[in-house]
Amino acid sequence: MTVDKEEFARQEAELDELYREIIIDHYRSPRNRGKLPSPTVSREGFNPLCGDEITLDLSVADGVIVDVRYDGQGCSISQSSASMLTDAVKGKELEEARSLFRRFQAMMVGSGVADPEELGDLEALSGVRKFPVRVKCATLAWHTLDEALESLLQGKS
Ligand code: ZN
């Protein structure tokens, strides 16, 4: 499957203006981008439909995510979602982060109602739901996070 850049650009232009501004802000001014020198766990994610790549590093102490970084390349939705994720999970307990992943996932598949207070900037990604193929872009970083959390909660990294 080839990436239709023009089609993707058209989809992004069709997003609600407020949502688009938030996504573009995170894409242009990424939060917590880079790598941690000695992460507790590091996981890579790849979305073959779009070519998006994400590496997520977590530093965990006493069951709390004390630091988090992401690196990667791909479309604006995949990269801005990773930036929002790092903002959202920093300082959270592992189970809290997993619970946030589940609520975000529910919002993205349309079975959950987004609570703007709770999800913050993440709500902007709900606008991507009208382009089903792009939901994988928005959830890539989150599935990568879930894998990292799973390994931590299972006691292996
Ligand atoms: Zn993408």
C-alpha cells in the first residue's frame, strides 16, 4: 500500500480548525522529544499503513512514570499524538497511564465519550475518527505505550 500524501494532506485540512491547530502545535513544537539516557523500558512501534515510526522511552520509579521521551518520524497525526501522550502520562502511575490509554482508545474507536477535562489536548485527536485509516496513526504511540506498560506490569523490561 502506497501512502497518498495528497489525500492525507486533504484529510488534515478537513479537520475541525480547533483540533487542527492543537495537532499542528504539537507537531511543530513537540513536547518531550528525544531519548532518555537510561530508560527503564523502551519500545518501538510501526504503522505500515502510513510509514509512521515511534520509539518511546519511559523512566519509572516506585510505579510512577517520572520521565518519558519519544522519537520517530511520520505524519503529523502520529507525531503530535506521541507528543500529547508524553504530556499526558508524565507523573502518572502505571495503572493510571493504562487507564488513560483505554479511555483514549475508546474515544478513537467511537465507543467512548471524551471528557475534555480529563483528556485535555488529546481530545483534538477525536477529529481523526472520520478518517478510519488515520486512527492507526493517532493510536500508534498509545499501543507502543501499552506494550511498555505491559512489560513493566509483568515485571520484565
Ligand atoms: Zn500516519
